[in-house]
Amino acid sequence: SDEVGCINHFTCNKDSPDMSPDFISVDKVCNGVFDCLDLSDEMICCNRRVIDEKGLMIGSWIVGGSSLILNFISIGESLLSIRKTKNSQILMDKINIILISFGDWLIGLYLIMIASADTYFGDNYCENQFTWLYSSFCLALGVVSTSSSFISLFSMTTLSIFRALNISRGLLPSSHVTRKSVTKASFMVFGTLIVATSLAVVPLLDVFEDRFVNALFFPDVNFLKGFVSKPNLAPVLRAHFKKTTFESADLPWSTLRRLVKNMFTDDFDGIRIESVHFYGNDPVCLFKYFVNPQDPQVFYTWSILGIDFFCFVIISMSYISIALQSYLTSKELTRGAAAEAIRKRNNKLQKKITIIILTDFLCWIPFMVVACLHTLEILEASSYYSLFSIVILPINSIVNPILYSD
């Protein structure tokens, strides 16, 4: 009792009925290291929410809601028109548009769910952050946001290639819808969905956990506080097993779990160990695009960014080819009064192609540049996750239903 009320220390566990009050020096408060068993020394200075900025939170509701409505309409219109389609080229075009709209609809769903999580936790996020970041719901949102982005991107790439090929074969007779063309379309749909989902799920497979698990969380172990990385486990295990050369960073997570469990007797009734998954690196549960050279995920992350960049290049080249072929064809075939109508149609096409390429550029290229600067340790970009997940990356999910409507 002689310490209660003193101003030269901080009282730990005062709001935890199952723990006795403890005291630490005030200079250990808000220093980024958990010293209190109830983590209160760092929680009191945490003022984070799932979405930190109010403007971004409002934007998440607006962008997410708009994406859900616009893409639902786009899917409905495409489904109605596809039943009347008798041309195989138009069939492939419509199916790709449905896939694009479906991916963008899922992006809208992700934004609404993230905004809902922000509303649910509110200013109490800090005290629930550990539970949220390793939760199945955050994991599911990460898979939805990643797979939806790939579904949309791959479908836009496929659509641009089909359109470029169809323009180049413009004078050839169009083929009717046959069983073969329907089978081809079905393989394209299932192939896109399987590949997109697989790329999102790979980081969650146990066989790859040493590359994608960020840390472990021990809810029942007071001296292992917060998210515990491999280097932070080393001194604990060295002290317990009395091995001065022990380095936990060299061991797989499965071995580390077993070693920690062996520290406790059966009388303890076991301990609960949770993995901090790949999507639990930030409150918005986004794919871990911002990696350091030391991160084991760096190769996978940059492989994915390489795929994104490749798709952007293919889309741009395809639509530039479409614009060029359309211009050359109209120049050769039109004369006199008809030329003016053709020129107007081509101008409209050129504007649409410009917008398609520009929106794709704004969506991915600035993001890739920031990710590159982060990896090179020129810029600390972790705080930008919310901005990119709510504003930059979802640009296409609102614009696409308009651009690909005809």
C-alpha cells in the first residue's frame, strides 16, 4: 500500500481482478515494450482504431456501398443479356465482365466488413487488437480482399486479350455459341476462381507457416506478452533450457510450439497458442505488400506484385493495340460523310481506353512504387495500409462497372 498513489511509477493490473497490482517505472510506459502482465503500460497510449482516419472510415462505407450496388447491377444486366447471346465472342466477353463485376463486388463486401469492424470495436480496438489480428474473421477478410483483387485483375487481363484478338480478326465470320465454346468459358471461369483463391490461401497453409506466420500469441502465458516473434522467444527458451547458444530464429514454428508447451507441466492443463497469420499484420487485414528484406514473405510478395505489373502491361498493350487497329481500319474504310460518324465513334473509344489504362495505372503503379520504397527501406509505409486498401486499390471496383458496361 505504500506504493499506491505515487506518481513516480505506473500501476499494472489495477483493472484485472485476477492479478495483483504491480508497479513499473514511468519511463517504461509507452516505450513500445510490454512490461505489465495485462499489457496496460502500452495500451493506455494506443489510440488506434481498425481504420485510423475518420475520412477513410466514411470513405470505406461510401466506396464499399457503391461497389456493391454498381457491380450487382452489372452482374444482373450481364446475366440477363448472356441468355440471348448467340455469338461465342460476345459470350466470352460477357462472362469476363461478370467475373470482373463479381471480383469488384467482393472488394465492396470487404470494405463494408472492415468498416463494420471499425464501428464494432470503436475506441476499444487497442484492448482487443490481439484477438482481432489473429481472429478467423480477419483471416477471412484477408482472403476475400486478395482473391477478389485477383479475380478482377485476371478477368480484365483475359478480356483485354480476347478483345484485341477479336479486333484483329474483325473481318472473319463470328462463330455461334456451341458446346465447345461453353466448355471453354466454363474452364476459364473455374480456372480464374481457383487460381485467384489459391494465391490468397497459400500463405495460410501449415506447410508454409515458417514463411508466412508473423508471430505467436500466448493468451494464457503472462510472461510471453503481446505478439512474440522468433527472436523474442530465444532468451526465454535459452533461460529455461539453459542453452546459451540457443537461437529460436533457426527453428520451425512447430518446434517452438512444442518447446514452449514443454515448459509447463500437465498440472497447468496445457496452454493455448495462436498463430499471427499473414493477413494479421495490420488492422485492415490486407495482404502483406509492404515487406522488409528480412521478412520471409518478401519473395512471395514481390512475385505477386510482379504478376500484378505483368497484367497491367498486358491490359495496356491490348487496349493500345485495339485503339491502333480501330484507327487504321476506320481510316481505310471510310470516306466522305460517313467518316465523321466513324471519327466520333473512334474518339469515344479512345477516351474509354485512356480511362481504362489510367485507372489501372492509378490503382497499381503508385502502390507498387511505395511497396518498392518500403522494401528498400527508403520509406516506412506500414501506416499507409488503410489508405491503399480503402482508397487506392478499390478505384477499379467503382469505375469498372461503368467502363465495361458495353
